[in-house]
Amino acid sequence: MKKTNLLLMVLSPILIGLLFNNFLVFIPLFIYVAPLLMIVYWFWVGTKFTEHVMNPIKAIVVANAIGIMSLALYYWQFIIVADQERNLILAGFSQMFTAPLSYLTARIGVIFEQTPNEITQVTFLAMEVIGLILMIFVFSSGYIYKKKYLKQHVS
């Protein structure tokens, strides 16, 4: 049961990303709240992994494996593959892991553009990379927080 729950938590950002995209159709202002909700949720997931995965590196890699694969898939679909050969399902799927963070990551992603007020593939790739880094950081923070909490209250 524990492994099943952990697996569901690992896969949940994809489902959350899909729900996020659908909520935006009906509630456009959700874009402002979604990053905070995702950060709080992923921090909580980090705390849950502390209880079941003792090795912090293994926990970080396992929990963010879908994000790492999503980034690789994104790079393949948008950088390597030509536009006319792109698989729209894979291309869309590759963006779901970090979709709820898009309001934050877009603001940082435009910094990498050479021309102000221009958004190109550079911005979108930066958004995906920054989103994954943020997710890893938040998860790690939750994991470390819970580890220290347990150490203080067990000793």
C-alpha cells in the first residue's frame, strides 16, 4: 500500500497539470493561485517520502523522475523534432509536470530572451527547466524539513 501511494504521488503532478489546464478555461484567475497550491502540495509530498524512503537522493530522483522524463520529452519534441513531425499528445504531456507553475516560470523564462517583449522557444524551454528545478527544490525542502522534525522529536 505504501508503494502504491508513493507511486500515485509521483504521478500526481501530471494529473494536476491536466486539471490546471482545464480549470483555466473556466477560472482564468486560477493561474495566480495554482503555483502556490502546487508548491505547498509538492512540499507535503516531500514530507511523506521522508517516512518511506530513507535515502534522500533516491527520494528526490524517484519523486521527480516524471519531471525529468517530461523535460527530456519536451526537449525531444520541441527542440529536436521538426514542427511538422511533432506528436501533439507527447508534446502536450511533456508540459504537464510544471504546468501549474507557469505563471512563476514564465516571469523568469523571459529573462533569457535576447529581445525584450519577445517570447520564443527559449522562454518555453527555460520555463520547463526552471519548473523542474523549482519542483526538485520544493520537494527536497519538504523532505529535509520532515527529516529534521523527526530527528528533533525522536531524540
